[in-house]
Amino acid sequence: MVAALVLLIGATLVVLSLASRKAPTLGLVDGRLRVCPPTPNCVCSDHPAETSGVVPLRFRGDPSLAWQRLKQAVVATGGEIDVEQDGYLHARYVTRWLRFVDDVEFRLERAGGRIHVRSASRVGHSDLGANRRRVEAIRAAFGDRD
């Protein structure tokens, strides 16, 4: 009985890991990052809901230099940059265990000195705070101390 339960849990985790490799719809909607789904596995600064809100990254000075710092922070925290367009960046983070894929997106707000961020798991319901911790790790690597 225990062996069957362990096998079932293992098979479920493998299926979820494989499902997380299918890329979701990403990008900007009306110039902003997408709204988080109603599950607790996403955070976003562009739509600060009660549970999914995070503070955007802040910078002073040249937006181009801040954007370069952001890309360095993403790589330093284990992200792989997939898409970079004018003022938009998408990176993938893959978990060590079971290789779950999470998406992190950024939107540069030049005039406001902010970089908005959205970090979301592709599968599952709860991430046990992993996306919020990831954003804070990126913030620390970026050098935002506000």
C-alpha cells in the first residue's frame, strides 16, 4: 500500500514537471504585465492584488544601465533570458528538483524609474512562496534597497 502511494505521488510529480515545460501565454497586455491567476503561485507588481502584489524594482539614473543590471541580476539568480524586446524581458527559471519551469517577466517604466515584475509557476496551485522569494533575490542582486 505504501509503495503504491509513493509510486502514485512520484508519477504525479513527473507528469506535473513535464506539463510545466509547455510555455504559457506571456507578454504585455495593453502595455502592462498580465494579471496573476487566482492561485497563490504568482506575484506581480503591475497589478498589486492583496495576496499577489510585490513592489516593483526601483532605479535612479539611466534606464539603459538599470536594464543591463537587471539582466545581470536575472542570470546571477539562475534565470535564463528567453525574450528581450524594447522594455520587456522574459526569463525562465527551472527548479533543481523535478525541473519545474517558472516564468519571470519584467517591464521597464523609464519615466517612473521602475521595473515591474511578474513571477509565476506554470503548474500547480501553491508554490510555498517560491516566486516571492525569487523576486526578492532578483531585487537584492539588482541592488534595489528601497
